[in-house]
Amino acid sequence: MIEIAPGITVDPAIRFGRPVIRDTRVPVEIIVGRVASGMSFVEITAEYDVTEEDISNALKYAAQRLSEEQIWVMV
């Protein structure tokens, strides 16, 4: 298991190496998607047994990854 960002880990044996919340099998993409769909932090913590800090870490990781993305527009 490798921590790739604060609170975010990857392990080829867990979720096919997708980024997950540390010490869980909960993928970052699920947490970010739930926030995007309008779930509150309280609802997410109850449903996925993660902390509000875990949710914040997932959002920070997603924002970091998006800032690294390059988009090529062809006109």
C-alpha cells in the first residue's frame, strides 16, 4: 500500500489499485461523486464509515488531479 496523498492510498490488491480512503476500501471517486450528487458530509460519513477529514482529503486529491490534467482543444 502506498499513500499517494494525505489520507489517500493505492494498493494493487484493493479495488484494482484505484485510489481509496486510507484504511478502507472506499474509492475516492465514490466519495467525490456523492458530494457532487448533493449528499451531505454527515450522510456520507454515516453511509461509508469515513470521517469528514477523509471526505476533505478525497476532494483535495481530486482537485489536485484535475489541476494536473491537460486538455488539448483542436480548432
